[in-house]
Amino acid sequence: MRLSPLLRLLILTQLAFNIGFFAVLPFLSEHLGQGIGMAGWLVGFVLGLRTFSQQGLFVVGGALADRYGIRPVVLAGCALRIAGFAWLGHAASTATVIGAVLLIGFAAALFSPAVESEVARQAVVWEEQGNGTRTRVLALFTVAGQAGAFVGPLLGGLLLSVDFQLVCLAGAGIFVLVLAGHAWLLPQHIPGRERVRAKGGVRILLRNRRFLALCSAYGAYLLAYNQLYLALPDEVERATGSQTALAWLFALSSLLVVTAQLPVTRRVGDRLALRRSMVAGLLLISAGFAVVALARPAGWTGYAGLLPAAGFVVLLTFGQMLVAPVARAWVPDLAEEGRLGLYTGALSSVSGLIVLVGSALTGTLLDSGLPATVPWLVLAAVPLAAIAVLPRRA
């Protein structure tokens, strides 16, 4: 793929962001509970605050990128992430931990929508120049992010043998490098991107029914994807008596994305319209839940019991490969002129709210005492509902 220097920089940015972030995040829960001694409910509350301060405020970061350009927003986000990680490494009380995680989350709410919106805009330019479909660029962006999510925990786990403070300082150090690189390489003004001075973009966004339909469908997809962290651990625990195999299933998902995302996009995504590609991905995700639902009555355990879970992970991951790049590729067609950052941020914020509410309902469903098949069948219906609400035309 012949990419412009700016696209290469932004895609490498996503790789670096995720290495730095996932070097710390997987170990935060245990640190809060075992290292600081927080109660379980308080650990969950702190992690929820981090998610809210990030996903919930993406729309703010996107709007700021539209108004001031991506360079100052990305640089400010990197600086805040450095401060947040350094603070977290030294935080020893509930108040200081909450302050640090809020800062870490808000930092991502600044730089992520700025980078994602510019990648989407540059992907459209790349497509208009006859290089191929925009989904190829966004698929590569997804691969970079997943590669970072795979490498980050390996780095963090290695440093955790010393202590958690070193893990945080290493995460901060990565963002120091990102900040320095962007201060040097990111252009002051990007051709074709005009800053928006007028207000009122949110009101128009809320009246954009096709975009809100895409947000709803994408939120349903994210809710299904988040079952990797909610329903899947319960299934692995039931089948094997521990969650040891969970790490291998997560690694399987990451490796599939890194190795298969671009071929899947080239052979399937490029041949289907945006809506049809999302429909195909959502059907695969629904089939993944159905595999576990159909296998549960057999009550398999041990290695045999892991087969449905592995099938779920594989189908979910291939569905993700079709849905995630296409959703981002669709946003430029639905956003009003000059508001791509706002709309990119809103996609994450609205879908994040759906996941927040849906996860609470899913947790209640899994603990309801219903027959084991029922929760998985209900979850299989979520991607089907997403298909029903998708915009009818791309």
C-alpha cells in the first residue's frame, strides 16, 4: 500500500498509543486491589470512571480537533497521558488514583478522535486518488492498534517483575517519544482540512438519523465484542475450572487480527458495499454466540469444553474485521462538512453509552439463573438487532 507520509505517521501513532496504554491497563485492576488494597466495588468504579472519561468525552476531543486542528489536540493529549501515567505510578490513595485515571482517560479523549478522524479523511482522499477502497487504510489502522494491544501487555508483564511504578513510567516514556515525534513530524496545517468556527454542530448531529442509526448498530457490535471480557471468562471458568486459558484466547484474537485483517478486507471488504460488509460481520458475530449456546446443553469440560469458546472467539474476531473498519469508513459519508472530528468522536461516545447500559443488563442476564443456553441466545440476537437498525444505504 502506497501511503502518504501523514498516513504512515498516523498509523504508527495508533501502534505506539496502544503499546503504551496496554503496557499498563491489564495490570491496573490487580494493582488497585492487591497493591493499594481497594475493595472490589471500588476497583470496578475506578475502572468505570476511566472508561467514561475516555469514551464518554470522545465527542469533546473530536469537536476540539475540528476547531483547532489535530496537531495541538494530539500534543495536548500526549502531554496529559504522560502526566497521568506518572501520577498513577506514585498514587497511593483513592483520591489520587481517581485523579490519575481521569487524566489518563481524558488524554485519550483528546488524541484518539483527532487521529481517527484524520485517518478516515485521508483514507477517503486515498480512495479518490484511485489507490483502492478506503477500508484498506482503516483495516491497516485496525491492525496497528491490535498489534499494539498485543505487544503492550508483554512489555508491561516483563516490567511488572520489578514493580507497577516502573510499568507506569515505561508507559509514560512511550508517550514522551510519541509527543516528541509528533511535535517534529505532524504538520501545522494539513491540506484540505479547514478549521470550523461556527457552533451548532451537535444539534445537526442529533438530527442526523442515519448517523445515529450507525452509532446504534456500532454500539450493539461493541456490546457483543465486550463479551470477551464478561461472558467469555465465565464460560472458560465453567469449562476448565480456571481462567488460565483466557489469555490464550485473547492472544488468538489479537494474532488473527494482525495476520488476517488485511487479507479479509482485500478479499471480502473491498467487494462488498459498506452496509453489506457490516451485515456480514454482524452475522458472523451472532453465529459465534450461537455456537456456545448450542454446545452448552452438552456440558463439555476440559479441552473439549474450550472448543465452543474458541469458535466464539474466531467468529467474533472475523466479524470484527469486517465491522470495525467499515464503520469508521462510513462516517465521512454521513458527517457534515468540516465536522468529521465531531462525528468520529460521537460514534465512540454514543456507542460507549450503549455498551455501559448494555453491559449492566448483560451482567444481570448472566447472573439470572436462567438455563445456560438462554443468555448466549439473547446475546446472539444483539448483532441481529444491529443489522435491523443499520442505515439502508451507504
